[in-house]
Amino acid sequence: MTKVLYFIDDGNRLEKAQLIDHLKNNVDLTIVTHDQRTYERYHKILKTFLIKPKQKRRIFRGLLKCLLVKPLNTNNRLYRNKRQFYNTNLIMKIMLFIKKYYQKMIFFNCSVAQIYKWVYPFTYKEYDFLNNYSYFLYSPISIKSYFIVHEARRRKLKIINWIYSWDNPMKDNESIKGADYYFVWNKENKNDLKKYHMISESKIHIVGPLQFDYLIENKSRDIDEYKKQKYVLYVCAHGIREHVEQEVINILGIKNMLNTIDSSVELIVRPYPFIIDMNWYTNLVESGIKLDPIPSKWDPYKLTEDDLVKKKNQLSHALCVINFSSTIVLEASFTKTPIIQIKFSFDNNWPDTLHINQTLKNPHLKHLLLDDYPNICNSKESMRIALSDILQGHSKKYMDYSNKLQEFAHPISECKGYKQIFEQTLQKICSEKME
């Protein structure tokens, strides 16, 4: 059986734990991690290595990345740079200004993998355990340090880069390239990798979103708490302070609109799970808006099955789900709940550079903001019409949007669990090499 080394620093996330539980029964699997909690969870049931991030030559490595790795030419990066420039001191503004125009002029584009080859031309003895493995699996958003990926590549392990989420290809240009295989959600993500990172099609494999298995496997139960309520659910999409403040303004505007349409319907707000400071939502609480769940009462890094059951019920029993463009609408597409995407903001005085509407220009949102559907509301008036229709029971025409989103979020319609697809794809890759 081919040996696979899985590098993961967030092994307590439920879908990752479920994947590991599935793979260990079908693959000769070993875990390597920087994370103490991940180590403690697995070292008694699987061979598990706990390692420390390599800090050597970090400043030199960072300088080369700044000088030689050209950032992605996407609105995500453009907007991030603008916001960073606006929020810093004069010296940093000058440095960022120089960096911006320097990076526009460079005509070459090195990968981070190449930078690591130059900075670390030799292998390190403490990583000799890598020599016992054939395949190295990792997901860029699940790791604290990239160094061991470089060591695995130097030792000729086959690198499998699992692109965990649908928006990653258009946000990340640092740890995408240099792998032998890529696992992605769907054909759209496959095209994104080809377009933005020039990855060969033959290297890309569609494995679907295994984090949505909880919606596919039908193991959940009904929760009376939501069945008895009559509510519209707003799902927060932002964690940056200036965006949260604007999102709060939008939510209060939606609350006022809802009151004029049907005051018997409650507005429940699902907070952003990684919110830094719950005090940013104070105006919502003072306005009598219910926040559910409270982030301090659950751990998004260590989801439980109960958390997902509650989430599915909350989506399923809502009269409508309203969102400002985030992944949760893809989850809502698995339910019978109509979805409204707002593509405007209620009036606020934030400057254009920091305005929340700038985030709507991010290229990955082309997969969500499908303007041909009435669910996409470009103004208060279009939203009032959509919300009134849905609350009055005329929601049929709004379900086509959910069906379209589900084609994106559930690319293998006959699949009953993407963990199996992931494992089958991994087995196929390993068997091809053996042949």
C-alpha cells in the first residue's frame, strides 16, 4: 500500500477529522503537524509527527518573495493593497507605494517554490522521515508554515495540493504552484487554476467540496427551536472592522425594510464565525436583533456534528436567507430556502477605498453573483420586491438560483459523500504511479 503523508495544522475541524477517519481505513496514512491539538488528537491512533516551523532565513526569504513573486492581478489583491495603504503610517505608505510600482514593472514571476529552492539549497536532517513516503498531501489554508512542503519536494515526494475552498484560486498566489496534483471542487475551479496560475489541466482533479457532506448525507435531525420560529436569516460575511461596521448598517436597513413588509417576521443574524470583537455588533443587539449562534459559545476551528446540525436547521427553516456574498449561500442551496444576494449597500459615509461594495468586485464572486436571476438585488427597491414576494409565498421563481448554485456546489450530483470521491481519486493517483 502506498504511503501518504498528510500535512495538516487544523486537524480538529470536523470535516478534516472525518476525512482522516475515512482515509486511515483505506490508505497507509501518516500525519505531520505543527499544531499541538492536532497531534494530541491523532498520535494514539495514527503515526503522527509533531514538528516546529522552520524560522531560519525567514527575513531573506520574505524579501525575495516581495521582490520576485508577482501578486495575482485580481480585485481581491488590488482592494487589499488599497486598504493596507489607507490604514498605515507615512513610512509604510512610501514603502507600499514603491512596492506597488516595482511589482508592476517586473516582467518575470517566480513561484514561492522557486524562492525556497534558492534560499534552502540543501535538505535538513530533521526532515529525513519524509524519505519513507511517496505522496505528500496538504491544503495551503490549513498550514502554519510552508517549509516542510519544500522539503518534501526536494526529496521527490509527489505533492498533492488540496484547494480547500472555491475562492482560493483567486486569492492565493504564494502556495498554489509547484505541486504534482491539484484537488479542486469543480470544473469552474479547474478553469480558475488554469487561467490564474497556468496549471496544466492534466494535473487537476475534481473531488468536490467534502465540507458539504453534512448537507448530502442526510444524517441531521430537526431542531424545534427553529421549526417554531418565523424568521429571515441574515448571514454575516465580513470580519474586518470597517466592513463589519458597514454590514451592521446594512442589517439595520434590512430590519427596517422587513418591518414595513411583515413586522411579525423576526430577523436573525448569524455572526461572522471569526469575528475579532463581538462589540462590533452592539448596535444590532441594542436594536433587538437576535444573534445566533454567539461566536464565543462555539469554536469554528473545532466544529462538532451538533454545530452542523444546528446550522443546517437554521438554514432550512428560515423563510429566506439574505447574504452579502459568502460561501454559506452555497450551503443554503442544498435546502429549500430561497436566497437573496444584496449587491448594494444602505447609505453610509465610508470612503470608496474602504467601502464594503469594493468587495463585490472580487473575481471569485462571478460564481455567486449571477445577474440574470431576480435573487441578485442591486437596489433597495429590487430587494423589497424580492423579499415581499418570498414572504407572501411567491418563492418559486427564486428557486432557480438555488438550483444553479447547487450545480457549482454539488458538481457530482450522484455523489452521496465527497470523502469517498477524495479517497478514490487519491487511490487512483497512487495506483497510476505504481503501474
